[in-house]
Amino acid sequence: MSLAKPYPNLTATEKILLNSIVEGDLVRGSRIGIKAHQTLGHDLNAIMTFLALESMGIEKVDTEVSVQYIDHNMIQADYKNADDHRYLREITSRLGVICARPGSGICHQLHLEHFGRPGKTLIGGDSHTVAAGGIGMFSIGVGGFDAAMAMAGKPLYITMPRIVKVNLVGKLPQLVSAKNIILEVLRRLTVKGGVGKVLEYCGPGVATLNVAERSIIANMGAETGATTSVFPSDAETRKWLAAYGREEQWVALEADAGAVYDEEMTIDLSRLEPLIALPSQPDKVVPVREVAGKKIDQVMLGSCTNTALGDVLAIANALKDRFVSPDVDVSFYPSTRTVIRESIRRGAYDQILTAGVRMFEPICGGCNGCGFAPGTEGVSLRTTPRNFEGRSGTKSAHVYLCAPETAVASALTGVITDPRALDIPDFAYELPDKFIDPGNLFNYPKLEGTDEIHYGPNIKPIPKMPPLEDQLNKPVLLKLPDNITTDHICPAGAIYLPIRSNIPEISRHSFNVVDESYSERAKASDGGILVAGTNYGQGSSREQAAIVPRYLGVKAVIARGFARLHLANMVNWGLLPLVFRSEQDYAAVEQGDLLEIDTSDLKEAEPVRVWNRTSGSSFYVDTPLVQADLDAIKVGGRINTVK
Ligand code: SF4
């Protein structure tokens, strides 16, 4: 396979994109269309994806590989999740999609193990799809509708990102693992610093990290707002593929010596120390020693970010011949069945089990509030990538993010502990030449078609999205601060996840952590407008965060800025994004103000005047979209343009 046409001085990112670009050119900031070589989805978001594919009349997916995972919500307390899982099993078989059996593993790690291929593009219905950057893919998280389009073989349109060279030098010290690298990146860039950019890693430090460690870094690049992260494909990548019996899929990938970057940063790995993100944003990063001694209530080891084999062995190494603190509830969610089997073979699983840790199956579980919620005001240390308010399932919890070594040291002492303060033996490990055969992980599609498709009563049809009126004369239903997450808009947690395929039902809980009266007010008001600060819609790829406001009658969101993924979902579902020009304009609008906006002739790059009929003033806002997207919003969203 050739990884690039003969263009000189390319970054690794550009080399991959050249092999998938179908519209536009590699001009930074321009609009390009890329075709997905691979797609992935998971049970929470994919119901919408498949309902969209069905409504489009698609009979078979048009990709090299499409895989559906069932890992996010595995609690079968009633029929709802079981019905979702059955629908996914049946519809994937009909459409030619591989379907992981429930409990086979967490999607991003399982994909890395069995399908990730350097030099390819991956479009996934989950924001942490970017984890595959660790194996040298251009991987990007999208909403369910864009995932459906990618599976149908349609291009994904993105703005050609700026490319940041992240130069890694040196080697990590003992007890300072890869999670601390991305926490350092977050400390420097914040949750907004990666917006519109690809973080491309290079430098001699890269060779000291294996693919799973690179994937931890790429995974949490999502938290910077970056489009994605890309690592080179080198001898370590080849070793990874060989360990999973796929060495023939290896290709070399690295930037040319004269590659042109837009920005550059250097991280000396040897100077890093254990870091921790304070509640409730992943960029509130400080050295662990600054908060050491704080009493904790629980520790969650796991998630797609931090339970590859190396993490599990490091956890077991720290726990060997010790018991966790009697005051701390500790859970362990491994990433895949292969990791479980390999850690059993090496005795690590038993060491963790006997230390007093609760062992779960390889699923998301506690990470998205679906299985290990902290108690009221509980202090929880997690190796997960996110700590947004309410995500753990407990609104009042205080969730810290850290590396496994810090989490496990704290589990032993009962207080936040710098792992270097404990007498933990030095640790190193090697991937096996070949992993144990993983067994029965996947259902492969029946190529001749399938039997009947069953829809449970909780799977409701996609709501109809009416066109945008020419004149908006609507109240501000909520005035929100900076960094509103998709968890605020459409809550996570075990109570809410099973009803994500039921828009009328999930809508009743929108913004409940901000204002419990909101959804009732929104429904009663015959439509309205939301006002927000910067980075509105950060977090997950869930498109329900755009569908639910629309269902409740919201026509537009005026914010100081939007997260990329959410902006795309707003276009797909017909929710108009408008951007304040100044902090003063944002400050001057109050909740309850009546705003009037003429939306009859929205034009790319042309400002729109907003009249505040309550205060009697007016101000201008910008439209952060190209003309095709504005036109799609006028007809009620892209969902209405492809049916
Ligand atoms: Fe699952 Fe958490 Fe990873 Fe999302 S971030 S894929 S919920 S483990």
C-alpha cells in the first residue's frame, strides 16, 4: 500500500488523509470530504445510526470494515437494554456489520486489538474513537447520523485541521506512566486548546511508548477539543499487530523531514511527575503532591483509557501482597477479554482480586455512570478520561482523574497519594509475541440477509424535524456558562442511558443538573433560544444533545463558541448555532429575554442581527457554518436532506 501520492514534506496526518480524501485539497482551514475505510459504533449511540440507515434505505454498508460494539450500558435491570442489544445484533447482520458480542471488550481497545490499521481512516460514533490515533490511524468521532453517512459510503466533511507537532523527548520515570503525558498536554492546552487541530506526536520519546500507551494519549486528546491525534507507525506498531496475528497489515508511517506544522510543543518525558485532574474538568491538572493527603471514598480502575495489559500489570504490581484500604471501595474494569486472559495467565488478575478489588466485565460501566456511582459528596479517583459533573452517576461527587499508579497507591492508603511515596517495586513489561486466542468475540454478518428485525417498545422512531422559521421571536430559556458538556444537555448515568433511544423520554431530563424545571418550561414555551459561554457542547459525540433541544422546541443556541463534534450534530438535526462577537454582548443577555432574529436569508460569513426586545438593544452574531450547512439547517437539518 502506498501511504501518499508524491507530495513533498508531508506530516503523517496529511499522508493518511491523502489516501482517503474525496473532495477538496490539503489546505489547512479549507473544507474537505474524506471517506471512511472503517467505522465503529457502540450500543448507546448506534440505535440512532441504524434507524437513520434504515430510513435512508441502505441495504449494505460501504466500508472496508464496520464494527458495532456492545459495551456501554450492560445493566439488564429490565427489557430496555436487552431489546437494544437484540436490535443491534439483528440489524448489523442484515447490513454487513461485524457485531462484538456483549462483554467482549470496550470498543476502542477492542478495535485497536482486532481492526486498527495504520494509514487508514476510522469514523466512529463516539468521541474517543480518536484513540485509534495510537496505531497510526486518522480516527475521528462523530454523531450517529454522520456515522450512518460514513457507513453508507458518503464522505465526512471536515475543516482541514491545523497540525500541531508534539515532540516527545526523553523517557518516562518509574511510576509515571503514559496517562501523565496527556494530562500534561491538557494542563498546557486546556479543554479548548486543541479545537480545530490535530495533535501529531513525533520525536525520540515516541519509540519508548507501545501502541496501547500511545492510544491512552490519543484517546484523551479528545478532552483538548482536538479533531484527533496521530502517532507514527513504527517498529512498536508492527510488534502490536504481530501480537494480534496481523503483522501483514503493518505499513510504515512518519512525517517527512521537512513537514510543515502550524504549531509545535515539546514534552520532556523524563521531567514529568504524577499528575491529577481536579473535579470537574479534565484540564484542571496539578501535580499529585499538591493534593496528597485528601481522603477518598472510591477508586475506579479501568475504562478504554487505562486498562490495556500494561496498566493491568502495573496495578497488580502495586497491589502484590497488599490489601486496599478498608475505607475505600475499589473497582476494576478491564478493557478486553484478551487482556483478562493474558493477566490471568501472568497471575495479575489474581493479585488484583485478592487485594480486595471488585472485578467487573470488560465494559464501560462506571466510566459513564453505569455501574459504579460514588456516594453522596463522594471523592472518587478514576483512570477514566472524563470527570464532568454528574457523569459518574452522582451529581454531588468529586471526581479526580489520574494514572493507574496514582489510583492504586491511593486505594492502598485511603488518601490521594503520589505513588512514588510508596514502596512499589520497579516495573516493566513486554507484549507477548502472540496473545492467547481471544475466543468467541464477534458475530459476523449473514451475507445472505437476516431474519426479522425486532424493535423493543423503548426504541422510538426518530422525531420529525420541522424547517427553521424565517422569523424567530423566542425567549432565552436558559443562560449557561462556559464549557457546557453533552452530559449537561442530555444526562449520562444508569437511569438515563437506557432511554437514549427514546427521545421523548430522555428529553424530560435535559439540563437537569443545571435547572430541573428546564424541560417543562421549554415544552410549555413553544420554542426558545439557549445562550451559552465558550466551548458549548464539549464532551461526547452523542447526537441526542442536539436532538433533545430540538424536540423541546429550541431553535438556536447563541454561544461564545462551540465544540466541533456538537456543531456537526447541530447541523445534522437543524439546531442553529450563532456566535457572540464579544463577552459584553453575552453578558448583556438575561435568561427570559425575548430575542428576535431574522433567519430568512442566512449567508455564510455574513453577520446576523439579534434584537433584544426585552432590553430594547441589539447586537450582531456570526454564523460558524458554510453555506451548505446553513441551507441544511433551514430545512430542519441534514437528516431531512438525505431521506
Ligand atoms: Fe466507554 Fe468511558 Fe471509554 Fe467512553 S470514555 S468508551 S464510556 S470507557
